[in-house]
Amino acid sequence: MSTIEERLYNIKKQINEAEKKAGRKENSVKLLAVSKFHPAEAVIEAYNAGQLEFGENRVQEACSKFSEVYKNTTGVRLHIIGQLQTNKVKKAVETASMIESVDRLSLIQEIEKQAAKLNKTIQILFEFHTGEESKSGYESYELLRESVAYCAEGNAPHVEPKGFMTMAPFTEDKEKIRSSFVQMRETAEKLQKEFPDLSLSELSMGMSGDFEIAIQEGSTEVRIGTAIFGERIYN
């Protein structure tokens, strides 16, 4: 087995164990392999080991890398997980299947505009700010609700909301981390009840250091990079 293949196997095993421990169904949590700062060859290696979902932070890097990846794979889905500037939306919509880092209404409007031009439906997650050190995400429930309502009213027909994303605070304090995930889950449940016509069941929570807690608190997707691809060596 290649190193990436071994690491993928080990991470998936850990996810399965965390699901079991939390009393969750096996394979109820999917793995998003975060490939930022790693070359197309590494993504293709992960693909050859069975991985189809990848996350990238920077649109420019994602575009050049995935133009290469798409030529050599089928069924790969790219998620944009980094803060997205309005002027990068066109490229993001062209290249990605999902944008997880939607944090303002004006961004939804720009995604709709660009997706309509391509006659493409793009999936999104609403990013909610739950960790004090994190700078991204909707800052308040009211602003988040306004964007969910905007989509529910049919204002963005090329945008398909699938759920929510959050980043826990960068801390060793497990209770603070848990509290962040609980806040996201409860917010998601409240909005799903209020807007039953939207499918908002995706909860992207948890990274390398905290995914077990995220799984205990209802995460349906964990975002893991270094543990799969190794440390990036900068020239």
C-alpha cells in the first residue's frame, strides 16, 4: 500500500471506530480529504485508493490542480472550504461541486448569478461562526436565518443548500470544542424544522484534532488533510 493509501485506510478505520463509540451507523460520516498545498499527483493517488471527495481552501490553487485531476479521474467532487471572495466566485462555481464556506447573503447572490450563466446547480453549506478564534462564518443566528430563508423562498434556483459547516475554536479545551459542535447541531436542527422544504442534513464539523468529538455531536462530514497527505514541504 502507498503511504496515502495506508493513511486513508487508517483514518477511515478511526472514523468507523468513532461512529461505533457514538452509537452511530457505520458509514454515516463521510471523509473530506483536504488536499490544499498538495499536488495533483497526491489527489490522484488518494483517488486511486478510493477517495472521491476533496476540499481546497484557495480557488486559484484548486482550479489549476483540479484541471489536472479531472483529466485523470471520474466522479471526483471538489468542495471549496476556505473563505471565498466575491471576485473568485466565477472560478469556484466552474470548478467545484460544493462551496462549504458560504458566510453572507451577497455571496449566495453572486453564486446564483455565476451558476445561472453556466446552467449549473451548485451545492452549498452555510458556515456558522461558533469558535471565538475563527474569523469566518455567519456571526449571528439572525443573519444565518435570513440567508436560509432567502434560499427557501426560491430566490437562488441554481443554489442547493445541503446543510451547515463550522470550525471549532483552536484550543485544547475539549468542552469548548464540544460546545461549539453542539451549538452548530442545535442551530441546524432549529432551521431544518423551520424550513422543511430544504434538505439541510449535512453537518461538516471536525478536523484532525477533534473529529471524534464532532462525530459524537452529529457530524456527517469530517475534514482531514495532514493525516492523509502528510506535512507539506515548502520550498
